[in-house]
Amino acid sequence: MNEAKKMQRLHQLSVKGETLTAVEQTALQNWYENLDREEELILTTSYRN
């Protein structure tokens, strides 16, 4: 399973209220932060054009 699919699975478990391990929680939080950075970069770049 690739990294994105793993993170999507963790996200789904989290949304359902499942308990995640500390390692899973940290990985999911890091994934969210990366997605936020990517989104910000895309939005910032698209507004400049």
C-alpha cells in the first residue's frame, strides 16, 4: 500500500472515531500539514498568474 493510501485509511479511521496509535496520529498530522502546505503553494501560485 502506498503512503497516500495509508494516510487516507488512517484519516477514514480517525473520522469514524477509531483510536489511532501515537505513531499513527503523528503520521496523520504530518500528512495533514503537508497537504496544507501543498494547497497553500497552489493557491499562492495560482493567484499570482
